[in-house]
Amino acid sequence: MNAFQPAVTGAGEPPLTLKIVVAGGCGAGKTTLVGTVSETRPLRTEAPASGPRTRPAGTTVAMDYGRITLKNGLALCLFGAPAQDRFSFLGDDLARGALGAVVLADPRRLPDCLPAVDHFEDREIPHVVAVNCFGGVRGHHGEDAAEALGLGSRTPVLLCDVRDRAAVKGVLVSLVEHAGRRHAARLRTAVG
């Protein structure tokens, strides 16, 4: 089976493949998220990090890529976006044609995800913010993160550990549902 073509559904219908962008600040866990759920060996493009931060040691320079089939032939192609400013020109290309985006936030550096949030809001791309509660970082609530980031109720804020496959799948399902509601509302407005 080709890694870029999900299997035909049980009913013999072609699968539905949706594009999802994974964005956020440096070291928030984008590469880990893609690798945690990908059914195929994830594509990673890393180079030594530049700038004042020494963590992470490597940084994504083009994109990460992975794919997951949720159910009944619904496949999500995940494109992890680079966070460093020197690669920001890739943002629009990766977002083109995306159903939506997961914006990862490191709870120790919540404001680092705001450029990605602004990017998707400016382009009216549905997105959720996922606070990566990794490495024993606890005590956060979605409402606290939403308030700290100045997000309104239009942007769902979820908690997850990107190393946990079930947690990441939950975030992806929440994004697909959120994007579906947003697209349906736009359609009603356009028709109505």
C-alpha cells in the first residue's frame, strides 16, 4: 500500500483525505505529535536550531508529515509547520487547502503559540489550541490557557500529552468536529 493513499473503505468507496496543519512555538511538540499518531513512518526535516534557545537541539526546516486513518476511510494528512522565523515563509503554503489546524502550546511558554493563532485567525482557518501537558507539567486547565492567551470562546482549548496516541487522536477529532461546525455555519450564511 502506498503511504500517501489510504486503503479503499469496506464499502468500496474511495476514502476521504483531509489536510491538517500542526503549528506552534519552538519545542512545543509538533514533531512528536505527528510521529505519535502517524500510521506511516513520519517524514521529518530537521536542522540544528538557531537563536537564543538551546532547546530543542533540532528544528523543523520544511515540514513534518504523517497520516492517520480515523475511521471509515477518513484519513488525515498531518503537516507539521516549522516554528522558527527563518522558515515563516512556508506558513501560507502549508495552510493552503487545509481543513484546519492544531496550534500546540507549551504551558511554560504559552505566548509562543500566538503567532500561529494569529496566522490562522487572519486567514479564517478553523483551529484548536492544544496545551501540551508533557513532562509532568500539570495544574493547567483549558480555560486558564484560553484566558492567558486572550482567546475567545470561538477557539477550543484542549489539554493533551502529545506522546499519548489516544490524547492526540482526541485533539484531531475535536479539530475535525470544530472545523465541520465552522464550515457548516459559513455555508448557512452564504446560502441564507
